[in-house]
Amino acid sequence: ENGYISACYREMRNLTERLSWFILDDYLSANSFGYWKMMSREIPSMLLNVNPQWRDKNTEQLRGLNDMFQDIKVYDDTKSKVKKELITRMSVEMYIVLFGESVNKVPENAKDRMYIPYIGKNYIEKGIKEVTTLLSEPEFMNSQYYMDIESFITKLNKKWMKAKYGIPKFPTSNFIFQFLKSAFSDKEWEKLQSVWHKYSLFIHPYLPTLQILPNFSMMEYKVLKHEIPTFESVVRLEMNSLSKYVQKLRKEYDN
């Protein structure tokens, strides 16, 4: 009843984006070592503490799924299977081992340290073990490209050999949307990315479309009335997908 309609789109886009970051954090945590056994977090909730210090720490950001697994020199169906299996079982430890940077010291100041999600050597070793175990399964060992997978595992061990800590590369929202779409194998997730792209003009205006004060009309209200149910369905999809996934993991653990 009061305010600008464009501000509503801005808030809807922001909510969709932040909710996706939270869901990916829960997804990685649910797959992490000992999560269901300990029911506690000994590893950082890296996507719940997004800040400029962490973003600026890594000069190379993850912008899309094409940035992943570049060192695995296998092709066609085998590479697709490798990527799919890794995404399906991706934990926080695996995520940092595969897409992180190695460091040998952390800031002495505890306040500075809390802004960047570090993990210690013990979790790095668990992440490498998880990746190695997955890629050593028969379907990959019998592949004609297994020598390339072995080479990748060797490089992974070499990368982290002298590291005391690991820092994940900063993911962009576009990367997170692509990751979730692949993880949940649901075409409906394309609607989420579509909504996020459509509403971007309200947060990142371009000169030809910039409106300081929007011109209200009956059409704007009718469009908003159509967009809100679409937005609601996208949010429900996100929450339901996470809920079903966690229930599935819980059932597997109980069995």
C-alpha cells in the first residue's frame, strides 16, 4: 500500500539469493564428516558469514560450474559422472579441498580470523580421503580415463601436502544457483535462477533503464500480483528440496 514496487523486487531477489546461500551451507554440512553422528558443527558455516574480507582474500572467485574440476582431464560421459558424483556427495571438507587455497598461518587477531572460514589440517586430510574414496569406486577405476583421475588425486595430495590451513574460494551467487540445480537434479531450479536474473535490474540498474522515482500504473500492480505467486513457488521449492534431502540422509544414517 505504501512504497515503491521496485523495492519489493529488490527485497524478493535478495531473499532468494540469501536463502540459496543458506541452503548450500546446510547441504554441505549435512554431507560432512561425522555431522549425523555428532550433530554438531566443528567446521565453519562458511556461507553464513559472507563478508568483504573473505571475498577479497581470494582473487579468483568461483563464477560457475565450468570453473570446477578443471584439473580432471577426462572427457565426455566420464567427466560428467565424476562431476555429478562429487557434487552429490560434496561436504564442506571436500568443497575446500577441491576449490580452496592452502595457507600456513591464520591472523593472530581472533576478530580478523572469524571473518574468513579456515579449516585445519585434520579436515583437509578428511576431504582428500573423501575425494579419493569416491574416485576409487569401480565405475571410475574401470574407466579408460582412470590414469587421468589418478593424476588428479596425486596433484590434490601435492597441493595440500605442506598446508596447515585451507580457505575456500569465494562463490558467486551464479555459481551457487548452478551448483544447487545440479545437486538436486530438478529443472524447477531453473526458475530460481530466472527470477534472480530478472530482478537484477532493480539492484544493479543500467543507465537506459534507470528510474529514480518509478512511474506507478495499474499495470505495475498487475505484474507484481503475477510475480508474487511465482516467487512463492520458488521459495517453497528451495525449502522442500532441502527438507527432502536432509530426511533422506537421516534415514540412511538411521539404517
